[in-house]
Amino acid sequence: MANPPEAGPEVGEKIAVQSDKQLRRALSQWDIAFLVIGAMIGSGWLFGSLGAAATAGPAAILSWLIAGFLMVFIALAYTEIGGMLPKSGGIVRYPQYTHGGFASFIMGWAYFLSATTVAPSEAIAAVTYMSSYLPQLMSNGLLTPLGTLVAAVLVVFFFLLNWYGVHVMGKTNTAVGWWKLIIPSLTFVLLMALAMHTVNYTGLAGGFIPYGWSAVFLAIPTTGIAYAYLGFRQGIDYSGEARKATDVVWGTILGYVIVMLIYVMLQLSFVGAVNWSAAKVSPGNWQALSSSVLSSGPFYEIMATSGIAILAGFAVILLIDAIISPSGTGWIYIGTTARTIYGMAADGHLPQAFLKLNRYKVPLWPMITALVLGLLFLLPFPSWFAISSFITTTTVFTYIISGPSLMTLRRTAPNANRPIKLPIASIIGAIATIAAFLIVYWSTFYYLWFATALILSGLPLFYMYTTVNRYGASRIAAIISGLIYWVVLVISTYYLIYVPFAAPTGWPASSPITMLKLEPTHIIDFVTYVIIMIGATVGLTLYVISTSKDREIAMKHVRAGWWVVATIFSAFILSFLGSFSVFQTPIIPFPWDTVIAALVALGLYLYGSYSGILTEDLVVALRELGGV
């Protein structure tokens, strides 16, 4: 390890170590694998194939393959880090170890926003499928008050299963995991054996790629594909409760590979099984499938209307699975939300009370907070596709740090124990960063403006809590600066982004209703917004840090985190300029926009890797794990 950093303010990791030791290490390699399987096979398999086919046609098969290939590099980067640092809530703690408090707060806040919304999204998915036989639960594609109540009951059930301990949840999830493996596998086997229409692949108008290559990439973040793959991180987030670090590594890899194969086969079978007359859609009009009879329960409706007795019988099992699969993912993620809050407390971004465990050795207040927020998030996102797109954008944004963190740890702790040490780590790290950045970029400006505003909205909390309690900043300066930032963010976002761009395109509909004709005023509004928000972010952050008692260390952490701010605004600006904007004619056409985005991501990877520092938190964590 490099020379330890100079002594500074109280380190959250020193306090977290005591709570970490109380966590019950009860999860085996297969428990970890089934956490990954359980998290990945949820509502994504129930709706992702329909959304992807409606966006990209038969080429949705390529969307799943490309997304799986890109995400595997991110997963690999985290398996090395997770094996080296098996910590509960690990993915929000790793940025603290490698880039300090500023970067870790932004990343932790972004993942907190996404993790909090997964449990309600799974509840929404279950209720949406239920509406196939209980239509009073949905109206015009949105939950009714009764549907919202049923979804809330499911969220409470997810909470209770976690409350009574990781051992109970882990073993329950392993049992349910087998169901999650068997039912989707039988689904694609039965469809491919009994309901294939080979003409659907290449024989209809438009052929295999009817909407062009840009639609293939658009489908990845906006139709549930990337959302379905996000669950690999569960093994990492529960790593502090695994029996051995190697169980985290191999359990994560095993679960990911199994699920990726299942998802590709499901999409392949769905495309071939579409019966256009039963769906009441003209052959080859893939986009119309999203508003067809298939929308409430894609695989169920295909089987129920097939006219084949075996498939019609199996459709009943799918209705049962429509409750079990999302529920399995929901209870994993409400636990993940709790561990995210626990991780942020370990990083010093939340009060120490959030490190307290209940009698079953589960984070107490984080679990209660996860329940309350999960119920609240049922209200603003009544549509599964809307909430899954938001989750994808914010979650994958946090993955951008995987490559820089990997390389920083190689530099600052070269001799630390690593159960798995990746070959060509610098290349894997670069691809992981580029992959995450591209998926965020492909999320489209339509979704990204909202995600960006919510991520930035967390900075005042960094001022008011972290800088005051960790770096000794002036509380009055922090509060005033935070309030000013919120006012500037709300006013500028509303008048310079929402009014000219979001509202005219139909936001918050699940996709743009109208595309805009580019006008000079659009450029003026956007440039003004970017200048104001960059100025406020940099200026107020530096001002608050300047009041710190531990100014030198605080500034060191902020300097290490500026690349994260650069990443936020880079993705935001490119999404406005490129082919995934809200304009009829983009400023930068496809595929050049994606090429430029990849090059920008490579630059951010190098910047982030160079910016990494040896933190006291890492020193404490490695010492607690047995040194280097």
C-alpha cells in the first residue's frame, strides 16, 4: 500500500467496522448466485421482451446480447473489488475508498434514488400482470387506487421478509430462485417448440432491423433490458454477509451468466411467437405491440391466445409467476436499499444511527426508511416502463466509477488480498466505464434531464451534513449554500429545461409523444442552463469547503471527485446534441454521436483513474479485513 494519508477528521469507516462485525455472515456461494438470479429475473423478464421488440423489432435479440456483453465488463470490475473489500452496501462504499467523500456522496445519492424505486417497480409489475384477470387494478395503463393499495401491501411484505434477518431472506430467496430459473426456461422452451412463426425474424416489412441500429441501442436503457441486468450487484451489496469473499466473486459471475442466457432465449422465443392476428396488429408493426392486448401480460397473452392447449395451461402458471418473480426481486432490493443507506452512513454521509442493527442483525433504521420511501415512490411512477427507465439511468450512472475505482485500488493498495485478480485490468476497466457511460447516454435526453436534476438535488445534503460533520465546515454557510443551490436548481430546471423541452414532448409519458424542431432559442436555453448549474455546483462547493476546519483534506476529497461532476454534465450535454435527443433532426447524427460518447467516456475513465487517492477509509477497511 502507498503511504497512509495524513490524519484528518473522524472517519466513518472506523465506526462502521463495529457494525460490520455484527452482521451475520450466513450466505454461501449459491445463496449469492441466487441473490443475483433473484434480482435479475423479476419484472424484466415479464415486460422487457415486449418493450424491446416494440422498439427494435426482431433486432431486440441483439439489444440483449449487446447489453449483456457491455454489462459483463462492469460486473467483472466489481467482482475483483467485491472480493477484495467484502462490505455490505459495498458499491456505495467503494467510491469512498478510492475517490473520497465528494464522489462517494454523489454516487451513493444516485444509487439511493434508483434502489429506493426498485421495490415499488416490482410491485407495480406484479399488479400490472394481475390486471390481466383483475382489470379493476389498472386503468389506461396506470394503477388505480385499488391497484396502488395492492402494490403497497406487496412492498410491506418485501420489508417483513428482510426484517427477520439475512438468513431467512437468503434461504427463502434461494428456494424462490429455483422457481425463477425453471419458469422462464420452460417458457422459452415451450414457445420455441410449439409456437414459432419463423417469418417474424426476417420475412416481414423492414426485415430483421426494421427501425435501424439506433433503435437497437435505444432499447437497451429504455425498455427494461439494462434494468434486467442491473441485479448482478446484489452479490456485491450483500458481500459483508457472505461466508467467504470467494463466494461473492464466483456467486456473482455464476448468477449473471445463467440469467443472461435465459434473457436472450426469452427474447428469441417472444419474437418468433408473436401471433399478429391474435394480437390484432398488422404483421410487422412491432411498435403497435406496446399498446396491443399483449401490454398487460406479454407472455401470458401470447400463450393464452395461441389456441394450443399446453400453452394455454402454462399461461395460468405465468400468472402465478407474475407475483412470485417481481416479489422475489422486490424483497431483494428493499434489502439493497437498506444496505445502500447503511453504506452511506458508513461513508459518513448519514447519522451513525443508520448503522444500528435490529435483533436479527439487519440494519434497523435503513430498513424502516426503505419501507417508507418504497411506499412513497408508488405515487410518482404509476407505469412500469417509466420507473424502470429512471432506475436504469441512475443505477448505471453509478457504475461509471467501476473502472476508475478498480485502477485506483490497483495503485493505492497493490498488495491487498484479491481472491480474483483480473488480467488486462486496465482494458476491462476502460470498457466497463465506456459501457456504463453509453448506456446512460442512450437513456435519451427525455429521461436524462430528470435523472440529472435529481442527482444534483442531493448536493445541498452533502453541504449540510457531510462537510459540516466530516470536514468541519461552517454549518451556517453550508445551510445557506444548500438552500441557494436548491432554489437555483428548481427555477433553472423548470424554466430552461422543463418548459422548453420536457413539457412539449409529453413528459412524464413513458416515451416522447412529440419530437421538437430545433430552434435557436432551444440552444440558448440549454447553454444558459448548463452554465448556471456548472457555476452553482463548482462555486458553492468550493465556498462551503473553504469554510472547513480540515480544509486541506476536504479539498483533496473534492479534487478527487470533480471528474464525477464532469461525467454528469458530459452525458447531459451529449444527450442534448446527439441522436437520442428530443429533436426531429439531431445536431450530431447516429452513429457519430455514439462514437463521440465512447471517446468522451474513455477520457473520463483516464481522468477518474488519475484522480483516485488513498483514503483513510480504505486504510481502516483493509486493516479490519486483515491488512494487505
